[in-house]
Amino acid sequence: MSEHSDKDLQCEVSDLQTKSATAARLFDIRRIIGALFVLYGVIVTIAGLTDDDAAIAKAQGININLWTGLAMLALGLFFLLWLKLRPMAPPPPAPTEPPE
């Protein structure tokens, strides 16, 4: 009876490790930062594309919203590309003891 419960326990531990690794990948900080920078970059870029001459003159002739939005988009895409090229390594499997 104890052998059956040990196998069940090992299976449950394995399932929890898999769920933990999935949650860690889901909440990877690069994904959150990248998504926020892309979102805000799109918003600021749209604001820069719709700026009038008075707003551009106020910034000494530079469309600061457009350039800042494009830079934010580039940074956000960099983080997402980094996440895609170098995903988090799964945790090493727990050592299992050989049966006695």
C-alpha cells in the first residue's frame, strides 16, 4: 500500500513542478516589460503622428512623441525578441531515489 502512495506522491510532485515552470514562464519579467513598452509605444507613436504644428514648435521643432514612441516600440520588441530567442530554462528534474 505504501508503494502505491509513494508513486502517487511522486506523480503529484511532478505535476506541481510542471505547473510551477509554466507559471514562471508566463510571468517572466521580459514578457511583462516588453508588452508594456509595445503598448505604450503604440499609444505615444499615434500621439506623435497626430501632433499639430504648435506641439512640435513647443519641442523646438522635434516631434518628440513620435521619436519617443518609436524608441519605446523598439525597446519593447527587443524584450519580446529576447524572450523568444532565450526562453527560461526549465528547472532541473528532482533527483529520484532508487527503490530499495
